[in-house]
Amino acid sequence: MDNRSETLCSSWISVKAKSELQEYIKAILLAVILALAVRTCLLQSFRIPSSSMEDTLLVGDCLLVNKFVYGIRVPFTNLRFPMIQSPKQGDVIVFEYPKDRSKDYIKRVVGVPGDEILIKDKQVYVNGALYSNIHEVHKDPVTIPAISGKRDNFGPVRVPNNSYFVMGDNRDNSCDSRYWGFVGRSDLVGLAMIKWWSWDHDKWRVRWQRIGRSID
């Protein structure tokens, strides 16, 4: 092979390698864009950092949250698309913590707009009727009187328009609407759907029995 042929061959290999590299870069960029689009508009993963939703959700549980159902927020604006459905009593929702919107919280909806909420000796009443959820737990046998705190005796309060009253399932150890007020519609992030992963940090093992379970 003469020098000219070698030069042409080298040039062809260089062009081919450059073309392949460009295709790889395009594929990676497309994957990143699709992942960001899904995270922004459809689904997002969250990890549970605290015990406020025990025993429904444990520390180390990882969830998929449906962001589409409560109306997608337009990036870098305060605009949202219309809701597919509104949060209802019993839903487990993720929202921006009203006191610090850089943080996401997860709780269960107890009251929707117009509901009257009263808590008396740890029992929750909605519009005068006892509201009992099979997932709620009370791990402290002590009942705190109203004069000493809001945990076990609270209200009555009326849930405003476009707002929601939320509580943790671990009722005796949850920072929720009893302490900091209502969740506004604009603070909604999404509806918790399924546990896709669960890691027990204390025992350093996977909780296989929790993976793939829907969140009721």
C-alpha cells in the first residue's frame, strides 16, 4: 500500500470513529433528556428518611411517585397543567414542606377542602364522624392533654379551599398539619404509588418482602 492509500485509509477510519462517537453522544444525550422528562412530568423516585409513616413506609423504603395525576408543573414557573384527579382522603401524597419548600414531605390525606377536623384523645373526627384508618399506629400509650400540646387533642379547624390536612400514619411521631398547618394545592408533588426498593440500614439487608408492594 502506498503512502496515499495509507493516508486515505487512515482518514476513513478517523471519520468513521468520529461518526460513531457522535452517535454515542447523541444516544447518551437522548437518554438523559428522556430521563429528565420522565422525572419532571411523570414519575420520580423518593427515599423515606424518617419514621413518621411507619408502618406503612419504613426508613429506607424507595417509592415511585406519580407526578402527572396532580397536574404537571411547568419547569421554572409556577404554572401547572390541570389535575387528572384531586387528592382524596386516604391518599399518600408527596408535597413541598410549606415551611421550607426545598424539602419534600410524605403524609396521608385526612381532610380535603371544606372538611372540619377535630382530634380528641388521639381519635380523629372528620365532619363529626370518627375517621379510622387501618394503617395508623399509636406507639406511645400516653395521651397528651390539649393544654400541653397539639398531638393528641387538636381543633376543630376547617380545611380551606385548595388545601389539605395531612397526618403521618405513625400518629405519635409525625410532624404534620397539626403543627404547621395545611398543604396548598400548589405544593403538591405527586401520589405515592409503589415501593420499588427497601433497604434496612440497621440489619444491612434488603427487605425483599416490601419490594413491588403498592402503597395503600
